[in-house]
Amino acid sequence: MAYKVTSTPGFRPTQHTRARLGRFTRLTNAFSKKMENHCHAIALQFVYYNFAKIHKTLRVITPAMEAGLTKDVMTIEEIVRLAE
């Protein structure tokens, strides 16, 4: 039996990140010239994605809640307080 090899699972997370963060493309005003700012923007995106965004496949919880890292959905205000 022949198996079809695909690279789709590897590219999907990076495509999602590029679509959400204009800092990855030089064609926008949000492009980061400093690596430190770029890293902070990526970190904020991942915190939001995993701790604040409710995913359709998980119904009413976040990936962090599914993994047992937290019991509540974080608000934007809480994420900002963490960044300060």
C-alpha cells in the first residue's frame, strides 16, 4: 500500500502566523526593523492564540485550558499586564 507524503501539517502553523502578523511581511507599516520588537510581537500573538482565543474545534475552551495550564480564558487586559 502506497502512502501519500504531504508537508501540509508543517506549513499550516507558519501560514497562520504569517497571516495574523503583518510583521512577517515587509509590505506593511507593521514590519519590525528591530529583532527585539519582532520577538515581542510574536510572543504576544502566541499568548493570545493559546490563552485568550476560543477555538472552534475546542468549543468553549482555549488550547491552554485543554492542556491544563489554566482554568480561565485570559482577557486582553490580563495579557497587557503580563507584558508590562
